[in-house]
Amino acid sequence: MKYLFSIIVLLSSLTATASEKDSCEWIFIYYALYDNDLSRYSDSILLQLSTAAKYENVRVVFQVDKDDSMGMFRYSIGPNGVTTEAIPSEVITSRKQLSNYLDWVNKSYEFDKSAVFFLDHGGGLNEVGQDLQPDSTFLKTNDIRASLSRFNRKNKKTIDLLYLQVCAKASIEPLYEFHDVSSYTLASQKLIGAPNYYYECLFQFANNHPQLNGGDLAQSIATCEQNDMIESLTCIDNGKFDEAKSAFRALNIELNKRGSLTFTQAPLHFDYSKDRYWDLMDFLACLDLQTEAEKEARDRLKGAVKTLVYQKFDATNSPDKFSGISIASLSKDRIRRYWCMRFYREFKMDRLPIE
């Protein structure tokens, strides 16, 4: 009898623990690295995120680091209002801090679908978000991928949408870095503003259409956003990356038979932070190809890239000449510098005949 009583107590304890989780259809997970000049926008963003409290099917969490020495703050937003927790750390760019945040989400919420958002400056090719205190550091793409992969394993679900709400991350290298942690990725090829204004409109849409997928969610963000906040947004269907990877390798094999890589003209490009970016489709169009095999491999890759783009959203009715996906300008030095990125290793980019 004593053992039976113990089992009943244990089961009651487990049931109580499970019932403490807040249940919802959609959870929106925001991570704002605002310990820099963007700190002034954090209150405006929190005010907009707080509108999620009006919607039964939606929960929002928001962890932010501002340009002060007060540590970080974590906000939980739902029908019961907004709760706040102080996080006694100034280092928001560490993998451990991000993983701790995502572990807390899994322990606190039961959800059907999820979207993860990173807010800040874009940084270099493998950087997302700058933290100025106590030292100037960036959150690295490989650390983000590791933390999101851990989140998926613990949750036993794949993130539905990853929104890199920072500048210049619709480039093939970071897009590939995250292709297996979410069903869709949304990013800007060039600049993106702050604080952005899509939030309440998105929460209302998700609340009223809980069965939408990550691609639908991306479309809602682009539709709800003010035109002065974005130039364009690109939504990537991550399930299509296998063909792009195979096509890249096939083109590299053909180009590696040559002594050098040349262009008929300079590809469309722009500079951001530490890197120059070529428009990926224009890069392929401007290659000075000499054999039919090279041209066939190039055309196959162009088709694969087009399939990869689920949708490109332009801020106006007059789309710019950019395709929506970039590639950092190719050189041996850049490939060595960013060899940690999976794109360069797995796509065999070091085999290209470049200097």
C-alpha cells in the first residue's frame, strides 16, 4: 500500500508539472541583440509584441539585450498578459545563452508550430547581431544552427519559419547554414529597417489561421510590413536545397577543368559590412562559359535556384533587378576565412579556379 501511495504521488507530481506548460497553436520566439545603436527601438518592438495578448492561439516570447549594464530581459506574452524575467548576463551572443533561452521555451510551452526571429545588424557573412558590452562580439551562424538543432531535437519538431530580421542574410551561404533547422527561411537580400511594424498584423493572421505553414507566415510578414522598412524579402523553401547542392557541385566540376573563372561583365553587386555580395542569378548569367557542358550545368543550377525561392516579396510594385539571393564574391581568401560555413565545404567551392 505504501508503494502504491508513492506511485500515485509521483504521477500526480508529473501531471502537475506537465499542466504548468502554457499551450498554444503558434509560438513566436524573438531574440534581439540590441546592445548597440538599435537599442532605442526595443521599447517600440515590445509594445507591438505585447498585442499578442489579445489572441488565444498565439504566444510570444522576447529576449532582449539593450545598451546598458542591467543584463537581459525575457518577456512572456499571452492571454494572461505580459510577464518579465531578468537574465543576469550581458553576453547575448553566446551559444550557451541562446540554447538556455530555447530550453526555457521548451520547458514553458506546449505548441504545435513555431517561428524564430533574430533581430539586429547583419554583421559579416557568418555573423548575426552585434553585442557591444562587455566586448564587441557577434553571434555566429554555426552557433545559431547548433542551438536551433538542439531546440528541434528536444521539441521533436522542425521550426516552421526562421526569419533573419537583419541585413544581407538572403545570401546562399547563411541560407544553407540553416536549411535543415527550419522548413522555410525568410531573409533580406540587402537592407532591412527597424523597428518594423508587421507584428500585430502577423499575430492576428496566425491566430485566425492556425494551420498555415511557414511559407504562409512569411507571406503574411511581407504583406503586413511597411514599405519603408524593407527593400525586398526572400522566402526559401528549405526542402529544395538538395537539388541546388547537387547542381552547384556539377557546375564546379565543369569550371574546375579551366584555368580561371572569368565574366562577360561584372555581376550586379552591393557591399555590406565586411563583404561584397553578387546577385546569385546575375553571377551565373555573367559567367564567361566556353563549353556546352558548362552551359548545361549553369542552366541546371539556375533552375535549382529558382525552385529554391518559394517567393520574393518586393516593397513596391516595381521589383529591383536583384533576384532575391546573393553569393559573397568568390576568392580563395574569402573561402579560407569562412571555411567554417557549410556551404563552402559541402558545395566543394574550394575547387573553383579562382585566386
